[in-house]
Amino acid sequence: MTVTDAAIPARNAERPAHRDANVLRWLGAYTASMIGDSIYYMALAWAAARSGSPTQTGLVLAAGSIPRAALMLGGGVLADRVGPRRVVIGSDTARCLVVLGLAGALLFTSPALWMLIAVALVFGVVDALFLPAVGALPPRITAAGELARVQGLRGLATRTANVVGAPLGGVAVALGGPTLAFAAAGVLFAVSLPLLLTLRISPLPHRETAGPSGTARHDLADGLRHIRRHPLLGPLMLVVALSELGFVGPLNLGMILLAEERGWGASGMGWVIAAFGIGAGASALLLTVRGRVPRAGLVMCLTVLAGAVAIGALAHFPSLGLAVVAAFCVGLFAGLGGTLCGALIQTVTEPAYLGRVTSVSTLFTHAIAPLSYPVTGAAVAAWGTGPVFVVSAGVCAAGAVTGLAITGLRRAELPR
């Protein structure tokens, strides 16, 4: 039975998130959607590489980032206006129809570049709507004291998608080419829909039910003012921005360049990336099991700082084994810090502003931080991996030090 905007029963609110059927429905839908995303991106890259030059392949893969960055804040406004559940359902429906439509078209024709670019652009628009809305859902489906555990569950789902999605996409491409891979992604988006449709959403507190009013531009400005005036949200956004800018470049592009420089080869790079993933998964599992971390603000800052130190050390260890240990520490500490940061943001944000606040933090993580890739590549070419990793670690550490310097953030707690 579909239940819209129904209050979550008290017994469910008191139930641990990992035992709450409502949260598990959300988790299943989110996991299916993330695995579908992973398969889609692999199929898109494969189809683009087979249809054009490396430059054209890069253009196809980059096409979705433009609408994603341009429309992300608007996606937060929409989530607050119509509700995050509706936006997530609409987003996954659009993904399903577009990808299955592309798979059907490829039964009769080869993948043309214009077709792939058009699909990538549509996905960029959908991502701009989906990401703020899916981030704003957890406070509406569970009690405040369970938000850290839900963030841990979300982290486990993301790691599962990263580990499972690429191999599944590869198998699908090997068996049936991009057509089968796109079809598999579409089916997974479809799987998420019945789970989302049966999701129970708690209403906003009465004093906040008015939510957005006026024009979309007014609502966006109101959301940004809410962040600026809030004693914790502004500092939290600064921690997110600096830590992501220092983290993304080395751990994505920098790792590839480091493996080439040290002669570790593809297998060595695989071990380092796997160690990072295991560390991040361990941090997510820790929060899922524990549910709450005392002195969350202080722990968040210290773990981000520890992760920054591990990033700086990663490029200076002489052996692959030590680099694997450092990568595990980066995943563990940065993952724990990032998850606690997300839980704090959702805890201190007024519910009526959740979509807009989430859109700002997501803009840093999914749109602005990836812009550091070309800067990282150029810097490594000029000075080598060692200095670049140290500078990146310094940027990441600046976010942690900023948090430690702000008394309110350092003393911030998650609800019991």
C-alpha cells in the first residue's frame, strides 16, 4: 500500500535504523539506484570509446557535469517545495525511461556520439535533482538519533555499488554489449521505484511546514541565508569544501599518476584503491553498528585531520605495502569524518531547508571538487606526486583545523 506523508509510528522511530523496515526500503532503493548508476557510467564510457576518439569520449563523460553543477542548487529548492520523496521517485523514473529507451534504440542502430551526449546531459539534469533530494530523505524516515547509523548504511550502500556495479557492467558489456548494460541499469532503476512508493515519510514539525514561499530565486536566497546565519552550518560547509578539495584530486587522478610513477602497475593501483574502499567501508560499518559517536564534532575534525596526514604520507612511502596501509587509513578516517559531517548537517538543519542545505554540500562534493582534476594533473606534471599530495593534504587539514577552531562545532553532538 502506498502511504504519502504519513507519520512514522513511534515504535518505528525508536527502532534502530538497521532494523527498521522503512529505512531498509529506502536503503534497498538507494542501493539499486547506485548500482544502476555504476553500470550506466561504465556502459556510457564503453559505448563512447567504441564510437569516437579519446577526446570525444572525454566530451561524452564530461557532458553531464555541466547541468549537474548549474542546476544543483535549484534541485535543492525543488526538493523543499514538493518533497524529497517525490523528487527521488521522479528522478529514478526518468533514469529508467531514458536508459531503457537508449537500450531499445541500440537494438536498431549503433551508438552515435550525439545520442550519448544527449543521454549524458539528461542524466546530468536528473542528478542535479536526485542528489539533493536523496540526501534530504534520511531525517524524514527515521528518528534524529539514528541519523549517524543511516549515514553509515548509506556509506555501505555506496561502497557496495562501487564494488558490484563495475563488474556487473563489465559482464553485461561482454555478453551483450552496451545495449545489455544499459538495459540492466534501467531495470535496477525500475527496482527502486516500488520501494520508494511504499516509503513512509514523517511530516515536518508544524512550525516549519510553511517551508519555501515566493519565487524559486527567493527560496534559494533564503536557504543560503539560513546557512550563513546558522552557527554550525556555515562552518560545516567550509569543512566539507576544504576537505573535498584536498581529498578528491589525489585519491582519484593522483593515485593513477602515483602508480605509474612508482611502477606499481595496474595491479598495484588496484590494491591501493581496494584498501581505500575497505577502510571507507569499515568506517561506514562502524557507524552502522554503533549508531552514535560521542563528541561528534570533535571526532569529525580529528578524523579528517588524521585522513589528511595519511594523504600526505601516501606519496612518500617507498613500498606498495606501506602505501596500501596508508590508503586504508585515508578511507577509514576520511570516511568516518565525512559521514559524521553529513549526520551533523542533517541534525542541525531546519527540516524545511534540508533540500537546499543538502544541495550546497552536494555541490561541493559532486561538482566543484572534481574541478581539481586538471589542476592536480598539471601540478603532478610540473612538480611530481610528492609535493602535490602534501599540498592537497594541507588543504584537507585546513578544513579540520577550521572546525577545531570553532568552539560550537568542536562541541557539537548528535542526538541520543
